[in-house]
Amino acid sequence: MWTFCLYLVVCMGFFFEFELPRLNHENFVRFGADSPTYWDAVEYRDQHADSGNNLVSFTGNLLGPVAIGMVLKSGFAVALFNILLFFLSVEIACSIPGVDRYLLLFLLAINAETAPALVTLNKEILVLLSASLLAKYIYSVKRSWFLLGATLLLSLFARWEQIALILLFLFLRRKGSIFDRRPRLAILSVIAAITVIYPLIARLPGSGIAAFTQYTTHANTIVKLNHLQANFGFPLVVLPKILMDASGELLRPLTFLGEYALLGWGDIHSLFITPLSSIATIALLVIAYRKGKLNPHRPLAFLIIISLITTAVTPFVQPRYNYFVYILLCLELARKEDPDEQPGELTPAVKNALDTAELN
């Protein structure tokens, strides 16, 4: 715990060294991913609305960070508020039976993305809180509509796509459905649905897909994968795109070195935080797999898998979108043992036996 207190001190040091001078227009160092964008939207919110840009839209969601910035008004107040939300998230997560508080704190801290989440205006702190609430809801013996409503509301303030993901998860995991008994079939069904739906949407005039593909103008591999995806080839590209989303700049070390030579310390987030976050995410994915905690019969593991799949649909590489997955991995690995099975719920062993019998 004292080590984590020291970690918070270091994070506040980053705030005073990088974020506060940028807020005071003394430098332009980018420590938080989209913090400059959110503060600009707070400062020019009237012009932002008059220009026809919605805070929640298909191409972006500024609602949560802008609302926090408008209420708190200062970067220091935002940092204190984020730390409060962080500990609230940890308390909620630790109310789940079997969650080790200190291991959870350690796993969250080793992801470099957590530092800017604590001290800048961002969505990740809202993602952390909503993920903790969702895990609490999933593992509750008596599920609460209040918890679910709070989770969906917070997801709206974070990313609207997260609401769609949660509703998809709840639909596939509803009791008594074939998808609940056979989660691998559910995963294949998600891939099949995306394979058909994405190309149809991409062909619609004004679908908004072009707004995403602008980020791939100077890319190579991702453009080819997007082309296959837009022509009903998502099953062929889903695994490479998951790997790219998880790895980010780690797959392009020469490009990374070139950007560092050009920008130096000007973009700390892109050049350092994102690659370090990718390393942490990949490490936890490997550990979770080796420990058997990515078995799709496990609720959070199933949510992790469909989250990776749906994130792979995005036409550009964005490792930061996997922070939701990272939090779920932390929760799974920090749980010493599975909570008691809910009445009438099949255990993973029984479910595997049923799947084998049906296949035979």
C-alpha cells in the first residue's frame, strides 16, 4: 500500500511536470491521450455545438470528459476527482468475492495508461469505473438493475460502443440460451454477424466509416486488412487485427524510432505510454491464457474475447481501446478463487461435457 502511495506521488509529479504546464500554455507536451482535445472542447464548447459536432456520435464521444471539465474547470481538481474515482472503482471491485486488493492495485499500476488516467482529463478513468461496476453486476448472486443502469450510464459517458458491447454480452449470456451453454458458438456467431453487417454498413452513403479510415491514409497492412474486412473477409483478418490492436507500435519499431527522432519528448503518450501499455496487456493476456482464465465459459473471459473481436472491427489501430480488456484481465487474475456458482448455473466442467456431447 505504501508503494502504491509512492506511485500516486509519482503520478502527481507527472501532472505538475507535463500536464499543468500544457494547461497553462507553457509547453505542448502530450501526456494524456486526448486531454488537449477535451480541454479545447470545454473551452470552446459553444463553438463546438454551433459547428454541428455532437458530443456523442458515431465518430466520437466527448460527453464524459467534457462534462467533468465543465464542472471542475481546473486540471488539479480533475486529477483529484480521477483519484477519487479510481479508489471507488477499486472498492467496488474488491467487494467481489475473492478479489485480492493489493494484487489488483499492482496490476492496474503496471499499465502505463493508468498514470494519465489518474491525472488528466480522459475517458479511461470512466472505463475503469464502469468495468468494475459491470464485473460486480456479473458476479452478484442477485443481480441488481441499479448496478446495470449505473454501468450503462457510465458507459455512455465513456464510449457509446461500450454500451453496445455490454448489451451484446448480456444477450449472449442470458440464462437458458444456446449461446450461454455454448460460448464458442456465441463467439463464432459474433464473428459471422460482423462479417456480414460491416460490409453492408460500409456500402451505405454517409455511414461514417470514411471518418475512421482517414487515420489509415499513410498505413499499409491495416489498409489491406480493412479492404478484406469490407469485402466479407472479417474471419480472415480478425486475429491479425487483434494482434495489431494489442501490440500497437511494438510491431513497428523503426517507425517508433523515427517518430521519437522527430518529436522527442513532445508526445510522451504515443511514444512511451502506449507501447508500455501494450506490453502490459500482452503479458496479462498470456498469463491469463496459461492459467486457464480465458476459458469462454467464464463470464469475464467471454466478455474479454468478444471485446477484442469487436474492437478489431475498428479500421485503425488503437491499443488504448483495449484498456477495458486490461481492466477485466486484472479482475480475473486478482480473483483468488471463483465466486460461488449461482443457483441453477452450470459449472465450466459440466458445460464442456455438454459441448462435447453435442458435437459428438
